[in-house]
Amino acid sequence: MGPGLADWPSAAAVLSNAVPLVAATTVLPAPLSLPPAERRRTGAVVKLALAIGFEATARAGIDRSTLATVFSSSGGDGYNCHEICQVLASSDRQISPTRFHNSVHNAAAGYWSIAAAATAAANVLCAFDASFGAGLIEALTQVAVERVPVLLLAYDTQYPEPLRAKRHIPDAFGVALVLVPDARAAALARLTATFTASDADRMSESQLEQLRVSIPAARCLPLLAKLARCEHGRVVLSYLPHMRLALEVDSCS
């Protein structure tokens, strides 16, 4: 879910070159899976995480209540951080409980546990611009070592000014992947991951490439493009300055 990419079918159509990307602001749906009281307290980060997580698990046909999760974001809820900073810089320094509990980096994981009635472990990561790669490594490690399905959710949302001038993320973008240890009928592909010093793959379309470089969660776009096109082969994703992630994509259905 991102600018001009409302869900996986529309994103797959763009990434497979079936239709052009039409510039549009990301529209975040109301988190109807939450009770009304919790729904009113959610910000953009929670709405985005729940939207991508519910779509991914629905398409995978997997029980989200027992699914281990990895949440990864480069900075969390920028709007909530901005509001807290404004209050702390004013004469009235009282922070509301809602602002406070939404300020923690694992807020999205907490709301996910309510919305999905989830009881499995949730890990929450932040690695600045490397957050998608860090989340993918953590999720793949759990799948390989623990032999359990894992839901990876990587997401970023924009900051208001004056924070935006220092951390310019143009819009909200999120991706969720259900990763499982064994082949399943619903699987899009088989992934094998290694580290590499090779340069990261770029997107051939300029608007998509701009998304990839400007939003940390969108570093996944070369992988999503290969899945959308049902292509086999190697894709290299951005990670650390001296290290990238190489993924071999096999057995697209």
C-alpha cells in the first residue's frame, strides 16, 4: 500500500507494467477490525500496518491469530512525535495517555494483537533506512530456525514540518509478506537469501524508483516487481552501505 498502489492487485498491475502508475496520495482505510474505542485512538502507522497485515494474511489463507510477526519501521509515528514535541515546547506540558501509548515503537504490534486476536510473539525493529532489510532478515531467520510461519510488516509514514525538513518521507508506504517454511499452494514464490556487495537493483520506471529511494519500506519494490511478473532469478535489495541482500526467486505459481 502506497502512493498510487492501493492494494496488491493494483500494485501488481503497475509493477508488471500492465498499467502505468497514477500519482495519488496513499489512502489509509479505517481499522474496522478494532473495537470503536481503540479505533478512535489510532494514527497513520497503525492504520497502515493493520491494512497491509490483514490483506496479506487473507490472501495467504492463514490464521492470523497464531501467526508470529515482525514489525519494522524506520521511525514510527512522525505525526504523534510532532504533537508531543509541540506540547513539550508549550506552557502546558501535559501529555495525553493516548499520545503517550502511541509514541512507543511497538504500538502497531499492540493494536495488531487486539485486531487479530493474536497471541504469538511479535518482534518490533527499527534500522533507519535499512529497516525493510533488517525486518526481512529477522523474519526469514525465524522461519528457517523455528520452522514457523511469520508475518513481516514493514511500513513508514511521513512527518509534518519541521521534522519533515530533516526526514523527508513523501507519503505512507507499507508491505506485508507471509513467509512460511514449506511450500504451499497459495505461495507466490520460494526465496533464498544471501548477503552481497553487488549494487541494489533499481526500478526502471522513474516514479517507482523515486518511491524506492525516498521511503525505506519501499526498498522492497524490486522484489515485489519480480513477484508481480512471476519471474525467476536474482534480485538485490538495499540494506547497509557496505552490504545488500540478494534474493533468489524460484517457483512462482
